[in-house]
Amino acid sequence: MLEVENLDLHYGQSRILYEVSFQAPKGQITTLIGNNGVGKTSALKAIAGRHPASAGTITVDGTLVRLTTAFQAANAGISYVPQGREVFPMMTVEENLETGFACLPKADHHIPDHIYDLFPVLRDMKARRGGDLSGGQQQQLAIARALITRPRVLLLDEPTEGIQPNVIQQIGDALRLLRTQGEMAIVLVEQNADFAYALGDSFIVVEGGRNGPRKLKADYTKDMLIADLAL
């Protein structure tokens, strides 16, 4: 489980997050909802060590983690798939995946079959350069690379942005499988209402750098989600 308590974040003198607190259980997809610019991406970056938090605590499976770098986050079991994917364009698919080895012992420096089983297109294209892939294929590569680190927490920032519908379906199927396996907590930031509602088990509204209470799907309709996306 991921537990975030009273997380504050500043960019220079500007305060971006205000005491953000929530829990994301293993075996579930927790979805952060809200309009652009309200702090959802900033929250993920703080949890992932991309922008160290100014205050607050982050706990993974009961262990307090102190994060000032993305490498520390990966060592703590937190993987982050950023908006925009950030694959290495001149490296092959296989080489992109191998960058996930950095936080693993040398004996584990191999790409497990289940990674390619999750996204079969990557097996077919493992010798192709990342920059030659379509946007949807790059997104699958970015998720697969995050999974190489064997995370206990997977953070995804708008994975459907600019992606063709058939690949959105494939990504959704992969996330459902990961949820069913129950080995990690998944935190999703998503503006696609259909995708967010179909995948989410619970929903947390973020507005003005603050978050509201966790809402279970049984008590939260798709119309409510669409309204909250506009906040």
C-alpha cells in the first residue's frame, strides 16, 4: 500500500501542493481526478522523487521512504510513467527496457517473459529504435520499462494521451491484469473519462493543490467524474 500524508510541494517560492493525503491499496487502481493544472502531476512527481516534497511523509507497505531522487524512489519500489512517455529515441526497445535494471541486483538483469507477454508488440519490435515507434507503442514501452523494476507502486500520468483507441484498450487490459495480480498499488492520473471510470476502483478529486476524500466506485458515478474533471 502507498500512504501519502500531508505532502507539500514548492516550485521555488510558489506552493503547489497543500497537505495532500491519501492511500492507494495494493490490487486496486486509485485515480486522481481534476482539471489541468490543479496539482495531480505534481503529486505524482513528488511521490516519484522527481521534485522532492517540501513536507509530508510517503510510506510503502508500512516502510517510511525518504525521497530526494527518482533513483531512490525506484529503490523504494515506486515506478513512474510520466506524461509524454520519455523513451530514449536512439536506443532500441530492448535497450530502453534494460535501463530499468539500474536498481536491480545484477542477477536480475534480464527482461522477464511476462513483460513481453503483457505487450507482445514490444517483443516483435525489440530491435527497433524507440523514436521509430508510434505514440501508442512508446506508451506501452514506457509502462513496460517501469515494470522492469518490479514496483510495489506504479504511478501513471495520463497514459492514454494522444493514443489510438485500439492501444488504449490494450493498455487498459494490461492494467486490469496487473490489478488482478495484486502485487502493486496503481495510481492513475487521467483526463479520459471513459478510461478513468472503467479502470478506477476509487477516485480522489484534486483541486487547487488539495485533495478531497477517497470515493469508492459504488458511490461515484461517471457523471460525477466528468463534473470533477472540470474543477
